[in-house]
Amino acid sequence: MEKNTVIDVLKMAILMERRGKAFYEKVAEQSKSSEVQNIFNIMAKEEDLHIAILSKQYIHFDKNKKFQKSDLKSNETKKDIAKLILSHNIKKQISAASYEAAAISSAIDMENKAIEVYSNRAKESMDGDEKELFQWLADWEKGHLKILNDMNKELMEDVWYDNKFWPF
């Protein structure tokens, strides 16, 4: 594997995480719902953690031509976010046609792209530490995607019920 290929992938990953962080921070800033703000602030902080890990790997790889063994932690905050999402309050604060709902839809697209990039890199890599890093990132982003999809589904179902879109 050529150094430039690995460096390019790391740069792209850092950029994707920075964009995700900026997006989540902006949604949190512009939302009128304190619970939505909390969810997106948590997700922005998680992206910040990814940036730090990827930046550290970038520096190490650039200097040593290999990945550093990472101390990758599990994602405990997913449980906290899931509790917020399932609350009746948050569904009342977001309508399916709101800014927050549009942001959720955009975030789903971002997370899908990140999962694709990270999963592909994990499959392609011959370096065990690189494979572990990108699989860990893909799995973490899958957690974000599940949260976002759950939120989106609940919003859509509420609209369907409110507008009697169900055939029964």
C-alpha cells in the first residue's frame, strides 16, 4: 500500500468528520428544541473525538509509515441519545417538515457516506491496526445512522397518522 493512498484516505476521513461536526453544531445552534440541541451537540462531540483519533493516526503514519495501535473506546453515548429520541417530548418539538427534520435527512446521507468510506477501507486494508480503526469508525457511524433513522421514522409515522395515510 502506498503512503499517498493511506495519507489521502486519512485526509478525506478527517475532512468528513470536520464537516459532520460543523453540520451537527450548526443544527444544534439553530434548533429551537433543547432536546434536539442536546442530541446534535453530543453527535458533534463524537465527531470531534473521531477527528482527534484520525489526526493522531495521520501524524503517526506520516512519520512512521505505519498505523499506531489505537485505544478505541466503545460508544456509550448512543444509549443516552436513544433515550432522548424515544421521549414523547422530542417528537412534539419536531415536525416532519421542520428545519430539524431536514437536517436529520441530510445527516442520514452524510452518515451513509462515512460508513461506505470507512467500511470499504477496513475491507481493503492489509494493516491490522488500520483495519481495526476504520471498522471501529464504520461501526460508530452506524450507531449515528441508526439514531437518525429512528428519529426520521418516528417523525414520518406521526405525519402519516396525523394525515390518515394508513389504509386502515
